[in-house]
Amino acid sequence: MMNRHALLSLLALLLCCSTSLPAQKAKTYIPWKNGKLVVSEEGRYLKHENGVPFFWLGETGWLMPQRLNRDEVSYYLNKCKDAGYNMVQVQVLNGVPSMNIYGQYSMTDGFNFKDINRKGIYGYWDHMDYIIKSAASRGIYIGMVCIWGTPVEQGLMNEKEAVAYGKFLAERYKDEPNIIWMIGGDIRGDNKTEVWDALANSIRSIDKGHLMTFHPYGRHTSSKWFHDAVWLDFNSSQTGHANCSFDIFENLVVGDYNKQPVKPCINMEPCYEDHPVRGDVCTSTTWFDDTNTRQALYWSLFSGAAGHAYGCHPIWQCMSPAYKPTGNVLNNWYDDLDLPGAGNMIHARRLFEKYDYFSRRPAPELILTKQQVIGDMAVAAQGKGYAFVYLPNGNPVDISLETLPEATALTLQWYNPRTGQYTLIGEVPAKGIYRAKPTSSGIGNDWILVVDSK
């Protein structure tokens, strides 16, 4: 296993090599050049002010501000960019105070931040600034979980302190283009509700230019407590790490999609790759793998989610030999950056961005086969001129060919969510029933039937 000093040497070499070959580097896409993020007119999705859709594809680096140094931050964010992620979710504070890898504390005078910037010292917030700006240079948003739920639950930040902290955060970061505020942090919204409201309203009173949501406890959604809050721009759910059965997605993602007034919804924390399974509904192993993370991805998106967040157990906690692991951990963070599930997420973004974005909706009526196994639930989505059907284990289903208005003929293709490759099936009349049967089946053989109106 590579030790930390060897890793840093390797990182330095990789960074040096990457900067010595500028001609081979693709131009970085900076999404906020299309304007700030807003909720789309129909209320379901996110977009930029000029109308360009924003597909939230998040990576989860919760403890990056505390555990990674500057070189490691750069290496990690480069990997995120290369894998197609446009969002990284972090814990700004995981304690009161928090300490980073440089031994610097987030608070030097409690929640009085007046003298937090000390001349000649690379402080806690200087490192946070570096993370935000480094992400921005790579076209990546930072999802700022302002403070994790545990210290708030323990009474380490009260309502008055939340107002002061929110004011500090908003004044420091309101002009950064790549911020999305995330109130809460793996906690129920009815636990210290007054603190979360105070924090959110304090930020929003100063910063009206960035979107805001609430990160809830496992198997819950922000809409349970804050759907009507004026500061909540979109709902976030956490389907969690207990199992990968579709019923929890129905309760959370589908439930959020159907709520009134309409707001976008995102599965902010599904099962993590390389995470121990807290249940055994649809896996024969004790660890979630790429099959599980893809199921969570497409179950969420085809249920109406506006985006998705991927996570990996060693990566979220930036695990290395220097730290005591949280839960059972197989590897260090730098060992898991190229896991199959991490590389598969971009194929969903490419598929959805290829078709009419804002007309997409869940379309369960397409699937005519009765669904009985919650761990092998086929799901469908439909938009203007197209439809998708996701088959988690490649098992055949009957679908209706009469759901795309005004279509007389349809082109059918298989889309491989493991590789992003299309395979043409052929053209069929837009009537009757089609037996969708992929070329392979079984666990790990998921497929998407793509239906195009001709």
C-alpha cells in the first residue's frame, strides 16, 4: 500500500506532467459562463440564466476541507473533472471547531470571525478558499454543507451563533460563481429546526445569487420539513446505504417529484460504492458495487430527479493510513478514484443532455409487464420525441409503443450504461407492444432501451 509521502511525490509528478503538456489538454468547460443557476420554468430542473440545462452530477468529498492538502485537493479535483463531475459536495465544518490537515482551526474566537484572517498564516478559511477556487478553475461547483448535523445536534451551535456563522459565510463567498448552499448535514429537519432556519435565512439575507437546499438524514427528504420554506430552492433526499430496493426511491424521489408546489429534487446521498451494505435485499455481497450505484442513479433519474450524486466510502472520508476509519473501509481514498461506478456516472449525463431536457418526466405507463421484484424494478422516462426504459438486470419487459404523440415510426437502440455505447435494434411502427429483451442479463447486466420518434 502506498504511504502518504510516496503519494505526495506521485501527485507532484503527475501535476508537473499535466502542466507540461498544455497542447493535449481539452479546454475546460466553465458552466457559469451561461449565467447563474436557477430553477427552470416548469419547476422540475435546474438551468443557467441563458436557458442551458444543468445536470447535477455530484461527487462526494465530505472531508476534503479537513483532510486533504493543496496537492491532494488538486489531484482529487482533476480526477473529478476527468470523470465528468460538475459538483463536489463537502462538509465545510465537521465539528466546532474543525481542524484541517495544516493544524489550523475554523474558529479562533468562537463564532466571532472578525479576526479570522491572520497575516502570514495559511488558515482554515484560506484552505477553504483554495478548494473553492481550484474547483472553479475546473468548472466544478462546490456543494457547501455549512456544518454537519452532529455538532448542531450536540448543541455546539445555537440560533444566535448560526446567524453569525451564516453572515460570515455569505459575506465571504457570495461573489464566488461556483457555490451551492446545503443546510443541514445527515440530520432530520425537526432536530434543531430553529438553528437550520436561522442559518439558511442569515445566508439568504446577504447572498441571493446562489441556490440552496437541505441535506437530510438517511431515508428522508428535505421536503418533509422544509418544502414550503422560502429559502429552499430544491429538495434533496438521501436514499441511503441500507439496501438497493426500489421502494425507498418511490417514497422519496417519486414523493418529492409529486409534491406541490413543484420543486426540483435530487438524490443527494444514495448507496456509496465500496460501502458496507446495511441490508441484503438485492446483493449477495457485503459491499455496494458499481451495479448498485448505477441502479440508484437511474432509479432516481427515471423517477424525476434533476440530477444525482455519487459517493464512495473511502473517498467521502478521505481515508488514508493517517486516520481512523469511519465504519468498515477496504481501501484508501486514492485507491478508489477509478472504481467502475465512478466512471459510469458520466454516461447518464451524456444520455440526458443529448435529448430535449426540460420535457422529461417519469413514464411508468410505458412498462406493461407487472413489476414484482423490488430489487429488479424496470423504470421508464419520456420526453419530447423520445423515451427511455431502464432494465436493472437485463430481464425482458413488454413496453407500449404508442406513448409518443404523433409518431408513426420509432427507432430503437440499446444504450449500455456501463460503457455509454449504443447498439441499433432497428425501426418499428409506433403501435402495439415491443418485447424489450437485451443481449445479456443477470446482476451487473443493466441496459437502457432508447426509443426515438422518427
